[in-house]
Amino acid sequence: MKLSRRGALGLLAGAGQAAVTSRLLGAVINSPANPVGRVATSLERSLAKGPFEPTWESLKAHYEIPDWFRDAKFGIWAHWTAQCVPEQGDWYARRMYLQGDPAYCYHVKTYGHPSKVGFKDIDIMWKAERWDPEALMDLYQAAGAKYFMALANHHDNFDNYNSKYHNWNSTRVGPMKDIVGTWSAICRRRGLRYGVSNHSAHAWHWFQTAYGYDAEGPLAGVRYDGFAKKSLAGLNPQELYVGPNLVVPDGFTSAQKMLGWHNANDRVWDEFPPAENPDFTNTWFLRCRDLLDTYKPDMLYFDDTGLPLGQTGVDITTHFYNSNIALHGGRNQAVVFGKEFVPQHRGAAALDLERGRSNDILQLPWQTDTCIGDWHYSREVFEQHKYKSAKTVIHLLADVVSKNGNLCLNIPLKGDGTIDSDERQILADLAAWMPINGEAIFGTRPFTVYGEGPPDPVKTGNFNEGNGRPYTSEDMRFTVKDGRLYVIALGWPADGKLKIKTFARGSKELPGEISKVEMLGVGEPCSFERSSNELVVKLPTQKPNDIAYAFRIAVSRLNMST
């Protein structure tokens, strides 16, 4: 069997570990689910039939992002797993096994040493006892959400649904609830589009810290609970922890050097199927297909560069598109998200920019996904009032929409299923702004240019949302809808005059005549003057809010970008 570079490192991690890995591989090879010890081919999998074939070329040739997604513009995400129980922010299930990490220190102090109390036990502690999904959805819809994303599983390899192929799921452990199914039913009743996010393709390397040990201190060399065979839930922890694929070798005496090993090996973002554990890939396919067939979502988010696990991601995307076509009378209404598509794969699915922005209008519709704080709930972020404000969210939304994108915003839940007072205030502030100004957002398309303002240093990509300069009264974003032009001003000019150079008389972007300018939410039209240099709009004496200001402009002839 051919092993990846990191798979070989795992096998060579030491004599004791090699024996463990050898036993694991033997079990995989002889497993009834995978008798030949290899990843199943597309032909061996049961894929829905339809116009899409399981190739990148077919996905790209036939896929088109549906109009409902282009109209929706704004969605809310509940990025919720047992990692929210400790309230220590992102990646707790990995970081609690990294000696010296704040999550490790918190875990030892609060729950005990990870050789005795591991993440399998945090899963059991997760009860979601105060979760009121109907009340939460009321808040989300009031804030303007036109679609909702539920986390189906994270890198911690726990399914938030009634999984047929994975025992570690929310109906058997922890909440004892079908979380995905509950969210799905609520969205369907309310007419909301509904998505699921699947992050578990990385569990096979991301969770390998559970097989580590302390390099220093009184328990140095004692392996963590990754090797445990039983749990309080009566389930096999190896199914949760994925098995020892990339185990840190014996002999480290420095926590810092051990961290370096983890960063160079199991921290690397690997999109390929683990050659040493084909059963993981085959089971992942079954779990994801089960998720799609049971809950029939409109969207499937992958936390992956391109699509996950090589051909397996292409297979599951093909299955989703074809089955969605069958559900909708021959029209594909499904959206699949991936990141950083290579040029030859662009258009096969929707591009997602995580915590990212674009510096211009993108030809194909896309999405920014971001969070008001950490993805998983962090008490520190709340106590220090570090969330994004509603103003920051609206400015980001206006920027993204003007460039042909959507915004999906995570509002992190606590382990008990509630949100805190700061999060409620942010949702309330969004709910106050959206009814008046949402006309300039929802159902719109980009203008020929996204807007104007001083140069912005941001380049299109992931994790760049904090790299730009602060917006001023010179910054504006443009959208169009039903023959009308909209301007969203991101600041209030001190002299009470909005000056738009792009709409000067004779401008190639706006050759038509302007007959009326109205500020949304204000009864009377605004007076304006249009010269060869700029359009000057006189604003009301009082600004209506402290976030952003939308204007509707009637034009005799209007161009559009796409």
C-alpha cells in the first residue's frame, strides 16, 4: 500500500506505535465495510443519476449557481458543537491536547488531565439543555437572514444528526437530539433556505493530538486518551478519534518542540484521502451522503480547498447536484461551497472566502463566511466585548454584495444552546437597520463598478477582512435592482453633502439621466445637482442611524455588471 509522506511519518514514529498502526491497518484491510483496504471508486458508490458525472469537467460544464442564492445575500450560521461547552473559543478539541496551550491549561484545571478526561468526555457533557431553536430563528430572521447554515460536523468528528454510519452523533451522545433535523424542519416551515456544513474531512489528521502525551511535567510520556477503547457513552473512542494515523513519536522532552512536530505533520491542511486509513474516506462518503439524503439541504459547505478527499468530494458533489435536480423538477437549486479553487475547477461549485473579502466584482457569485467573534463560543470575547459590531457587519455586507457576493455570519452559541447579551444586541441592531435599508441589499446585482472611495489595500482572498483601512464618508457601495440604482454610503459627510464622482454627468458608468434621488426611510426626495465632476446629494439635517445610509436613484438608462 502506497503511503503519503505524513502517513509514512506516522508509521515510522517508533516501534511501539508502528505495532499499533500495523494492527489498525490490518483491521481496515479486513473490515467487512472495506474488505480490500482501499478507497472505493465512483463506480462502486451509489450516486444519484442525472446530468452530472463525477468529474471536475462535468461539474464545471453543467453547474450554475441558482438565482435564489444570488437574491438571498445574507445568511446566519450556528457553528455549534461540544467545543462550545468549555467556552474557550476555536479548535478546543485539538488544542486541549497541546501541552502549554491555553485550552490545555484550562482543561487540566477544569476537567482533569487529558490522559484521563478527553474530548470524548466533553461530548458527553454537551447537553444543549437551554436550546430554543424557534426563538433563535425569530432573531435570525428579524436580523435579515434569508438562509440558515447548521454545522453538521466539525474537525472533532462528531455528527450533529441521526447518523446511520457514525455512532458518535447527537442522538446517541450529549444532547440526545437531532440538531440538524430540528434546524431543517424549522427552516422548511418558515420558507428559509437551509444549508449544512461538513468539516469532518480533516478529522483524520487534525484530531491526532489526542494520541499525544505531555513532553514535560509529572505525567511526561503518559499517552492521552486517544488510545482509549471504551467511553462512558459505551462507544468506541477510536471511532471518534479516527485511529492513530499520525502519532507523535516517543522521546520528546520539550513541549515547544512537540508543538513544532504537530505543526509540521498533523496540523498541515491535507485535502487528500489518508492512504493509511481508507476506511475513514469510505465512511466519510457514507456519512455525508446520509446527511444529504435524509435532510435534503439547499446548501453544502465544505471547509476545504476545492472539494474534500480527492475524488470522494467530487463524488458527493455529483450526488448532491443530481439528487437536488430530481427534487426540483429538473432544475438544480443546490449550492456547494469550497475554497481556493484552481483555475480549471472554478465554476464547479461556489467560491467561499473564509473571513475574506474581494477587491473587485467577481464574475461568478461567491460567499464570504465570517463570525462576530470566534467560530466556537468564547467567554473571553464576550467579557471583553470584542465582537464585531452591527456596523462592521453591515459595512462588510454592503462591500460583499456590491462585488457579487453573499455574507454568511456565524453567531456562536454557548454549549447550553443560548446566546449572550452582546450577541442579542448585535442581532437587534441588524434588525433595526434591515427593514429600512435592505431594499439596497436583497435581490440586487452588481453595478458596473462596485463603488468608490480611497484605495483599499485588501487583495482577494481568505482571512483578510481585518486588513483594510477604516471606511469614511467617501466610501460608497453600489447595487442595482429592477432598473433602479442604489448607493450605500458607509459614512456621513460632515458638510451634509454626499458626493459621488462615479455618477458625474457624461460618466461612462451612468450615461442616463437622473430624475430622482431618495434616501430609504425618508419620505421626501433629496435635492441634488449633477455636474461634469460629480453628483452632489443634499442629505437630511439628521442622520437616521449610525451604521450606513442607502439611497435609491431613478435613472433613464442603467448598466449592470452581471
